[in-house]
Amino acid sequence: MQVLAGWDGDIYTYGSSTYGEIPMTITLNGQAEAIADACTIATLLAEKGYGDRKIAVALNQEFVPKGQYASTTLKPDDELEIVAPMPGG
């Protein structure tokens, strides 16, 4: 599991963001991942450096359209898969 830098009981930092909530755990690409409470898919993708890369996202085995990334809030124990196409397939 990833340890969050700067967690001090009530406030912690993750990447470039600061949160006031205690972190929760999801499964990201098969690995436990501590993230901020009320984190959206869009926020997580930005923190992970996906930017404008072409990817597909599944939340609890359901495809999530790109237009819903910013409005889809992750919950404890969610399973998120991020898949990027491989050239030369």
C-alpha cells in the first residue's frame, strides 16, 4: 500500500494536493492504494500523471465514459482499472 506523505491526523498531502479528510483505500490496477476521501476519477488520474493520455477506465468492472471522470467520486473498497492501449498490438 502506498504511504501518504505528510499525513498528520487531520491534514495530509497527496501529490500536489492537500486534503482535510482521512484517506481511504481502493484497489487500483490490482494494488491497494490510499487516496483522499471524496476523490474523483479525474483527480486520481491527474495525480497519477495520466494527463491527456488515451486510456480506458473501469470502476467495479463497469466502463466509465471520459465525460464522467470529474463527476464520479470513488468510495472505499472500489476497484479501479486503468488501461492504456499498446501500439503494435
